[in-house]
Amino acid sequence: MVTALGPDPDGSGLLLRLWELAGDHGPCKVRLPPRLDVATAQPVDLRGKPQGHAIPVSKGAFRFECAAFAPASFRLQP
């Protein structure tokens, strides 16, 4: 479930917050709205601190490993 998509209050770009509600874990594909011009999705914690490497966005989509019943946040950069 998308819980937030908008300007990042802690930096530049957009902030995307997701929450896994079904209790499943594993690979997840995120498709972004076509109007967004995004090159990378940087995983961040709930305080906006980078977590690991930025994920390339290709054709408006990216993949990440989703944890069950957990949030996932990304800073989307052009």
C-alpha cells in the first residue's frame, strides 16, 4: 500500500513510502506514474537516512526485497 508520495521534507526529490499489509515477503516491483521522471530510488529509513545503494529505475519501475508487515521508504531522484 502506498502511504505517501510527495516532496521529500528532508531533502530534494520525492519521498515514496510503502507498507506491506498481506504478510508476504520477497521481491516487489514498483511501477511509478508515467508523469514522474525518475532515475533512481534510494532506500531510506523512516528518518530519511540512506540505507544501502540507490536502485536504478528503468521504464518507470524498480524492484526491491519486501519484508512482511513492514514499511519501505524511497527517495526518488531524477
